Amino acid sequence: FTTEPLLVITEPAPDFITDQKNVHVKGKTERGTQVIVNNKTTFVTPEGTFNEEVALQNGVNKITVKAVNRFNKEKQEELSVEAT
């Protein structure tokens, strides 16, 4: 009950650089865990996967991904994505 939820980011790779206007943040968590990407609640499949499209600005974009389980334990990851 005291452990933080599983949060694995599979995309984008760390320090990802793109010429696109959007990036897909994909990953996996535990069933029943809420995922929030940049303060927006994201749909999590029954298998625990999620996929959220994030709009990018030119330059370095910070993306925050947070998982919250039913016991209100949190795990947070920050990503940096550079849009050129």
C-alpha cells in the first residue's frame, strides 16, 4: 500500500529531438492507476498502457507525466523534447 505506482515511459526517448509539431507520450502503468500528462488526465487501457499527444513549441519542451494509484501514491517523470 505504500509503494509508488509503476510508470514506464516508452516514447519519446530521453532528450528526443523532432521537427514535428506534436509528440506522442506512450507508456505503461498498473491497472487502475490514473495518468496525468502536463496536467491533463490521460486514458489508460485495461492493460495499463497510455498514449497522449502533446503539442510542442519551438525549442525545448518539458513534459510532466504523473501516475497516481488508488492509494494516492504518486510517481512523476519529466521529459525534455526539443522541437526544431
